[in-house]
Amino acid sequence: MTDEKHRPPDLSGLLCRPRLVEASRHEDRGLTLITAGAGYGKSVLMAQIHDECQEDRLWYRFDGSDLDDFRFIEGLTRIVR
């Protein structure tokens, strides 16, 4: 398993969305759900939120290998350690 699954994408040269990043900062919410079609910038937005977050945080990029339950749990375990 590569470290790429545990690192957010590089943000250099990408569109910044300060209003959406700010909207994610509501402390009274336990979960924020971001939905959109492929190519709409969900991962970039999450990487921007991740980059500005002052708290401990983890990053995990899902892909086809995560359909195997063992590999999925193994990947999550690696980043929690």
C-alpha cells in the first residue's frame, strides 16, 4: 500500500474555495457531507479543509482495493498508528 493513500492531493495551482472552506468550520456539526459528481473538486476541497485545519486529522484516499474488507481495515489502521 502506498503512502499516496494517506496524503491529500497537492494543492499548488488549484482553485481555492474560501467560502466552502469557511462553511465547513461549524463546531456544532459532527459531520459534513460533500457530494457532487466526478470531477467537481470534492477531493481538492477536502484537501483545502485538511490543510487549514488546526486539529489532528487523518487522510485516507479510497480506491478499488478498498472493496476488500481486509485491505480497507489495514489501510485505516496504518494511518491511525
